[in-house]
Amino acid sequence: MRFVMRLIPSRLRRAVRSRIDARYVTKAEHRKDIKDTLWEVQLLRREVVSLRGEVDRLRQAIITPPKAPEPDPRGADAHRLATETAEALDRLLQNEILVWQAIDALRAELRTEFRARATVAADAE
């Protein structure tokens, strides 16, 4: 095999060797890659641990929802008063409508009675 290699010109041999050597990683580069990968794995491990803690915290928040605040008795009293006021105002407006309807009915009655008297007086003359 060495004999065959001697038949190949030295410039061509060097070009082929450099081409082949360029494809391979040196030991120093390989060690550096391994250290970088190990550092990334440790970083990811820490991140996974923190994410698990966050998931556990969120699960606990879902399991035990915060307590609702106690209702303010003044709010309930204000609601009751507002409801009573609205009902009273509604009754007042309905009564006002009934009064105006009665007034309109009386006016209509007076007009018909006035016309009837005018007709009777005109006939009498």
C-alpha cells in the first residue's frame, strides 16, 4: 500500500489528506463540544425543575380556589332599599296614569253633557 502511495504525487497526497482531515473533529474540539453539551443539559435540567415547581404551584391554586369575600351587609341593605324605592315609584306612576285617565274621562263626559245641553237649548228656541 505504501508503494502505491509513492506513485501519487506529493501535492495531490497533501490535498487529499487535508481534505480527509478537515472532515474529522480534533480531540480538543470534541472535548469542547462535550463540555458545551453537558452545560446545556444541566441548564435544561434546572429549567425543567423550575417548570415542575411552577406546574405544582398552579395545580395547588386550582385545587384550592381563593375564598370569596364576605358580602357587605350595607350592600344588601342598599339593594333592598333600591328595590323598594323602584317598586314604590312604579306604583306612583301607575296611579298617576289612572288619575290622568279619570281626568280625560271626566272632560269627555263634560263635553258630551255640554253639547247635549246646547242641543236641547237650540231645540227649545
